[in-house]
Amino acid sequence: MNNTGNNGRGSANRPANQPRVYGTYDIERAKARNARPVAPVHRQQGQHYDPRSRGNYPSGGYKQNQRRAPSTRNNKNDDKFLWVLIVLVAIMAVVAIVVLFNFIGGSDDGKPTGTEEQTAVTSPEESGEQTTPEQTEETEPEETTPPELLAPVPEFTADLTAYEMYMNPTGEHRDAYLILVNSKNPLPADYVPPNLTDVKSTRKDGRKTQQLQFYAAKALEALMLEADACGMVRTNTPSGYPLSVMSAYRTYEYQHQLFYDTYLVAEMKKGYSREEAEKIVETYSARPGTSEHQAGLCVDMHTLPGADQSFQYQPEAKWLAENCHKFGFILRFPEDKMEITGGIIYEPWHFRYVGRYHATRMKELGMCLEEYVAYLENNG
Ligand SMILES: [Zn+2]
């Protein structure tokens, strides 16, 4: 034990039993060393051992600790700096990932595909119900839709630039409003369209503000602005009201009430039997569930006190029939399509939103919605 009395602090140069009396000398030396640059000395010392070293390593020693003291503080500062750097780099990496993700996500949204027309229009009902137009409010219409898949932008008198994306939905939204609702294609009683939006042009005669699905409402807003710019919003009309919306979205319950409690009762009061009256009412009003008013994509608008075929002779009716496709609307029940539309009479006041692309094609093809949907299923 005594042979190793220095407890490992000794070195081969010092006898194990030698008292530590040379400290004074070493202290002076240490002071002298401290007065000089330490590092070079230390490096030159190599394996030098100083007995007052708090370290037990032969190559350590007092001088090394002396030198380490300040450098330890530096290391702490270095560590702090390193951590700050790591955190900064991490933040920058996260920001870069988020930006990259948004970029990729944004460019994918609404991206048209070559097969879109074929796939989407074969199931218009589905695409109509799955669409959530509000999601696209933040999304500009993509500029990559091939020109042949878009209707040409018409020249408007009013500045409708802000409405272009609603009049002419593109990408995945182009085919989202072709839903066919008629006596053969009813909606569920509990179907309520998404994103119902107030219709600004609801007639101001005390009636409840009418509503449409968002895109249809915005497109109608554009139509009314252009109608106004073209002198089609005037007050010297049969009703005294300018061109205005009498009815838009209707609930299943309201349609039920309308068909049975209003129209059917009215016809029966004329002396018809219930059966006869129902057949008559079916020509101008849809049974509950079979009205596209429940889809929130159509409006009845005119200038008369009530809907009447005589509206066709009003300048507004002529202007609408000629121009409605530019805003994405179609005259849903044309005069010569009664056989195909399920016996619905000519309704010059009823306009249905499908988007400009399809509205324009339908006009060019001379087809009503039933014909057009069948045409798309067969031809794409
Ligand atoms: Zn209608």
C-alpha cells in the first residue's frame, strides 16, 4: 500500500514515500507558468506530471487543468451556440418542409387530368354531392386546364373578373354540378346541399332570402351584374320589380307542401279529381324529392307577379335565354324538350347552374340536361 502511497497521483519520477515538500517550488513554477502562455508550454511538457494536479492521469496535471478552466467556459459558450444553431437549422428545416408541402399540395389541387371528363361525368350525382365548393374558395382556378376543355371566356360589359372561377369552374369542379334530378332520379328526402349561400337578387317583396349552393350563387351574382350593365335590370316591368329570384333552394318538406298543399289543392278547387289534379300539377311542379330546387342549383327568376310562360316575351327572358350559358346556367326546361324532361312544360323562368363549360356545350349541341348527361355517358 505504501509503495503506492501517492494513490496513483505519483509518477515514476518520484519515490512513493517521498513527502510532498517540494510544493513551494512547484507553486512558484506554476505561477511562473501561469504568467506565460500556457498552451505551448503544456504541449511541450507532453507527459509531464504535476502532483498537485486534481486529475489522476499522468498526462493530465495541473497545467492542463489550468488551461482547461477558461477553455471549459468557452466550451459552454460553444455548446450554447451549437444548440442555438441546431434549433435554428431545425426551424428552417421545418419551414422548408411546410413550404414544400404546400407547394406540392397546391399544385395538385384541382389539377385536371385527361380522364377527368370521362370519369367524373359518368357519375354526376356522386360528383355533385361530394363537392365542397368552400374548399376551393381559397384556390385560384388552375391555369393548367387544357384550353379545349374550357369554354371560351365571353366578353362582358361589366367587369366580372372576380367571378370567373364561379361562372367557369375548372379542374375537379368542372363536372361537379351536372347532377341530374328528375322524376326518375330523385334526391333522398334528407338531402341538403352543401354551402348554401344567400342569393342577393332575391325579389325584395318581403319573401325570405333565397339560397343556392355557393358557386351557383356567385355565378348568379355575376349574371345579375351583367344584366344590369346591359339594361336588363329595370323597374318598368309587369310586376314593378326588376328581374329577380322568386325561388331557389327548396327543402324536401317545402316541395312536399308546395306540391300537395298548394298546387294540388288549387287544381282540385277547379273541379278536377285528385288523380287528374296530380297529373296537371306534375307538369309544372315536381313531386317532393324530384325537384332540382332541392339540389340548390337552380332559380326561378322573372319580372312577372308570378311565374308564367308569358315571361318569354319580356326582354329579360330573351336576354337570359341568349346569354345564361356564359354564366354557367342553362334554360332547364326548353319549349321543345317536354317529352325528355319528364313532361315538364316550358319554363322560361327556371335556370339551372352547371358551369360554363357544360352550359356552352349543351347550347351548341341543342340538348337539355337529360340528353346531355346521356350523351356524356355514351361519348365522354
Ligand atoms: Zn323552378
